[in-house]
Amino acid sequence: MVSSEPLFKRVAVIGLGLIGGSLASAIRRNGLADTVVGADQRHEELQLGKELAVIDQAATAVSDAVRGADLVVLAVPVRATRAVLEQIRPALEPDAILTDVGSTKSSFVNDVEAVFGSLTPRVIPGHPIAGSEKSGIRAANPELFANHKVILTPPEDVSQPHLARLRALWEGCGATVLTMSVAYHDEVLAATSHLPHLIAFSLVDTLAGEDENMDIFRYAAGGFRDFTRIAASDPVMWHDIFLSNRDAVLRVIDHFTHDLEQLRTAIANQDSATLLRVFSRAKAAREHFSKMLSGQAYVTNNSEKQVTFRLQPGGAITGDIRVPGDKSMSHRSIMLGALADGVTEVKGFLEGEDSLATLQAFRDMGVTIEGPDDGFVRIHGVGMHGLQGPRGPLYLGNSGTAMRLFAGLLAAQPFDSELTGDASLSGRPMGRVADPLRAMGAVIDTAEGGRPPLKIRGGQTLQGIHYEMPVASAQVKSCLLLAGLYAEGSTSVTEPAPTRDHTERMLAGFGYHVHRDGATASVSGGGKLTATNIDVPADISSSAFFLVAASIAPGSDLVLRHVGMNPTRVGVINILNQMGANIEILDEREIGGEPVADLRVRSAELQGIDIPEDQVPLAIDEFPVLFIAATCAKGRTVLRGAEELRVKESDRIQVMADGLAALGVETTVTPDGIIIDGGQTIGGGTVNSHGDHRIAMSFAVASLRAAGEITVTDCANVATSFPGFVELAQGTGINISAEGAE
């Protein structure tokens, strides 16, 4: 990208090695400064910098380079920083931004404070996460930072205009900019960069000293070459880095050697369970490590992606399909399997990011879990009291279900824990579970407004309570029942209207008695769970999009296989049938205590209805797509008693109303529902899904009856609940494409 107006007049780059030279070259190529001046103690590097057009001007003295510069970048060896700062101090302009590119930030801050007396608001430490084994000005590459991360560690009183300009410069070089504290940066880099380099140096040095070293290196496979590639890095540079980041590096070395000794012991003792647990956990962490650093990993997670759906109007829905496994049951199968005695095998597990986050959280607490492999998971349960304290926060992605259920499970554990999530989940209220858990004796801290993160104090003794839920919620009910497994006495929950009962059914499947008395479910603490096998049916919430799609698109005829028909989940079918849908239930059967059936749905002329309030809890997740059905029906549809929709991944009542309005459909929003007059034309337009996967998929269905192209933005989180949605939708007849998806 070329800036229309340079961000800086004069940029001084001190040190023309790989990073300094690449940055200078990128600044010049992208027009980010009027003049780029280079300084380096190696005269030949300066000359090459000019000859290769990496810099505009060469300065033999660093003071000459920085004089008049409004940005000064130190790209020198870490242990040379203080001496260079001493040289540039007299010539540094009062308002110039001072930054660096070093791998350790504490040492840079210490050097700045030693030379200047304090860390002024114009000093912004930086670290590009990019590099190569090559060095010197000849290796300079203006594309080096493209699609890489750059970490800035600004002081608390940083000048915001200065920070914005420096961020814009790095973004102009193609980088993605993150900010974090100096201490956190050094801890993270010690673990993810410095330790791997140290191990590579040590391993190659050890093997090079063996008598058979030629054969060792001659027959080494690709994995060895890939792992030890970084041992070819600059020894002097890494010598400086290790000494400069000494404390953080020593901590991570001690941690690593402790774990390595445990692996040695496991091998010596033929301890296959420990080896399998560590290897499985490591494999999953490698595959999903964007969720391992509290949502701040160097790779892009879904909340950072920009995925847009583009939908052409019209089409008919046909085919014979099976949607992914039920998300609610996938979460619970991992949770109860982990706490059971014995090995639980799960088929049909939903490999969406929310379910995978739950799986990873239990791995972080010491549970060995094999898979998932095409929906198959094997869980080696640790028993009710076998969980281990996690090393850091448990990241649960976008899943409110996981966070609320984990709160119940962890409230009585002997260790402290912290539950975090993405930006969407971090804005959702958790007081509905935190308050009754506190009444049981749990100690839970939340952020302002009762929102995540949830910090749960370990070592508490819970007492069973009776709780009357003010609003029907399966998540709240399940949270308290799971906490009740660890409480003294009986824990009972009364719901004002029926909600999904997967937790009660699955607890019974694991051999734990759940007493049901009308609207009240109760458990007594002190029991145990026994491993079992689970076949997760297709998710009726995911099926709902295709049930509505086939109902509203003329000429449609679709079969959905192995759909979960739990009586507390079939509200969407009941409501559609009342609207006149043509849904045939085939081959009803029971698998693992859960009713299952195949569904055949054909297009029909839907009628608007007054939705019975007793159906609202049974279809709470399906209402966004039911709003589309109501828009396509004849007559008025009225929804009441659905205030819970306002505290889902988004305010689903308002967001759906706004999206329909963007397509020319008028609605009337009420505090607990919506009124939709059917028969209105759905026009083309752009809809913001606000990161809510169900909103995004609902408007994909709306395209079948639209008069023009529909664009739906912020759709990345569809992958959290329905992996493969776009491909399945295309295969059945929805004309959809996804821009920005991997």
C-alpha cells in the first residue's frame, strides 16, 4: 500500500541488519516517510544500503542520523542499546518518537530510563514477530512484515497521537499491530521464541559432539531439520537476548525441565497414560493455540477475522443431509466424560470452535482426550475429584453455555480458576449464575456488570440450595445442578417454563440420579459418574436453518438425518407446524437416552401465528431464523415472553429487527418480543450480524425469498457452532459465498 501523504518527514533507522534494513526498505516502498536515513557502524552496510535503495541517506554518526528525525528506530543488538541511546540523546528532537525492534522489552525500558531518567510518553517499545536465519543488509526484504504481528508495549501515559502514528507505520508495512505490557511480552516471548531457540542450539550442539555425528545428521528426517533450523540464527544476537531477558528465560527453562523430567519418569516407568495425556494435550494445543493465550495469541482467532457472506436471491432447497452434532450435547459429553470413572467414547462430536474450546479446557486441567477425529472422541475420565489446576485462564471462545456450566463445575474445585472468552462473550452477563453460586458458598469475582472474566476461588465448601429461576434458562439450571454434584445435601432448581434437559438426561446416562418433581430437578452431592458411550445426534438448532429454508423456498424437498428430537428442543418444529409447515417425522428411535428421527420437509405456504409462550423456551435459539419464516408467512406473527433473546451472543430481537429493516421489512419491537407482518418484500441490502452466528445464518436463509443480493457482515463466528455451513448451504441450493474465510 502506498500512503497518499507520508506519516513521517524523516525516519532514522539505527542498525541496518535484517530487521532494520527490511523496515527501512518497507517504509520507502510504501511512501511512509519523506526521507529514510540509515546509520550503521559497518561502513560497507551503509554503502550497500544506498546502492540497494534500502535507504535515502547514509549517516556515519548516529547523532547525524537522528537530528531532525520525527521517528527514530533502534535496530541494534540488545546489549548495544544503552551505548546507542547515549550517543543519540543530545541530537534527539523533543517530540520525536523513539522505538526499537528488539526481542526483549524490559531491557530496552531499563536502558531508556538509565539514559533519559524516565520512560517518556514518546518512547514506545516495539517488536516485530518476523525474521529469517539470514542477516545483513543484503537480506533486507520490504515484505518481511506483511501478514506478521508487531507487538508494541507502550507506557501507561503514552502519547496517543504518537502511538497512532507508529501503529499506522507498521500497518503500512503490512503488519498487524498488537499491544501488551512489557512484562507480559517478555514472559510470552521467553516461552514461544527464546526457549525454542535455546533448545535448538543445545540439541544441535549435543548431537554434534557425538562420535557418530555425521551419521546422525546424514540420516536426520525433515522434522529434525525443521526443528533445528533456528540453530542457524545469529549466535551473538541470541547471546544478547538470553542475557537481557534472563529472569523470564530462567523461569521458562525451569518449567520446561520440570515437565521434561516428568516425561523421562513416565518413559522409564512405562507410564503410557501420562505420555498419552501429555502428547494429546500438546497436539491439540498446537492445532488450536490461538485459544491458549487468553485470546491474545499471535495467530488470528475468529474475533479478528473479517468474514462476509454474499447471497444471490432465489433457489430451491433439495437433498439428503446430516448437519453437525448437537453443540449442547457435545459440551456436556466432554464435561461429564472428564469427571467420570473410566473411558467415555463419543461419536458425532461437533468439531466447532466452541466445543473444541471446552475440550481444550479439560486438557488444560489434566484430562487425557483423544481426537476429535471425524466426530470421534475418547475421554479418559479422572473422576469427580481428579481435575488439576490449569496453568492459566481457561479460554472458552464464544460459548456462553461453556462458561456458565464451567462456573458450576469449578465452584467447588480445590484450585483457583479463571474463565475468559472472546470479545462477544466478554460482554455477556454472568450474574445469573454467579449470584446463585455465591448463595451456595462459591467465591466468584466478575468484571463490571457481572461480565467475564469469571475468577473462581478454589477450596470452597458448597451447600445445596433450592433455587427458583426468575427466567427459564437451561444454562442456569445446568450450572447449579453441576455445582450440586459437589455440594453438601440436595440442590434443586425450579424452572418457570420447561427448558432443554440434556444435562439431566446425560447425568442419568453416566449413572448419576437426578430426581424430577414437576418443574423441579434436584441432585444430591457426593455421588460418582461412570463412563459410558455417547452418540451425539444432529443439532436441531443447526437443522432449523434448513427446516425454514425448505419451508419458504418454492419447490423444496429436503431430508435431514439423525436429528435430535429431545422434547425440550422441538419448539422450532412445533411452531413451524402451527404455521402450516410440511414436516414429516420418520424413523423415530432412541439412542443413548435421547430421541432421534429423520425429518422430511417440503415447501409450504406459511401462516402468521401468535406464538404460544410455552413454546418459547423450547425454541429460544431458533427464533432468529423463525423471524425469517414469519416474514415470509401470510399474516401477523407475534412473539412474547422471549426477553432472554436480548442477552444471547447479541440482542437477537433488536439485531434481527435492524437486519430486516435494512432489507426493507418493517417490524415492531417490544421489550420481550417482536411483531412481524408477513408478506413484505425482502429487498437486497447489507446486514450487520454483530458477530452472532445465528443472525448470519438466518439472513443467508432469507436470501431464498429476497428480491436482490444480500450482504451479511461479521460472519466469522459461524464456525463456532456450524463448521461447514457454507458448503452445506451451497449443496442444498442456497447461493452463498464467503469472503475472508480460510
